[in-house]
Amino acid sequence: MSDTTVRYFNTYSGVKLPFRLTAELGEAEINNRNTYFRGHFDAAGTLLAFEKLVYGEVELAHRYTYAADGALLSAEITDADGEVSVVEAR
């Protein structure tokens, strides 16, 4: 993902997609954590993707696609087994 900013978080909130990553962590703070979320944001601050990392391994990943008006179009979700599902939002 080029032209994105990577930020780190402790958790997320919400049940609707896209998830909202919360409790931002500094890069130095993730060194002592077993579990955290790595979010990828565009220049406008929109969450494009995230991974949940557990002991350095990706356990869950979301990739979001948005319409020109900013509405979520779809989410590609990869689970811990590598199974991919696509959720259409519209």
C-alpha cells in the first residue's frame, strides 16, 4: 500500500464496517505488546486496511473499498486460517 500512513492501535470499536481503530499506540509501544492493530490510512485519514497482529503474526485483516462519496463499498476480510470473504456494503 503505497502513499499510506501506518498507525498502531490497541483495539477497535463498533460492529459495523469499517471498524474504528481506537486507543492509538506509539511505534515504541508496540514492541512490548503481544496483540495490536496496524492501520493503513490515506492522506485524508480514511482507514483503507488493517491487520490484527498477535505475537507478530497476522490473525485478521480487513481491506476496505470506498465510493467517490466516501461510502463503504466492500470489505475483504481474511481470517486466521487465511480464508477470505468479501462483504458488499451496498
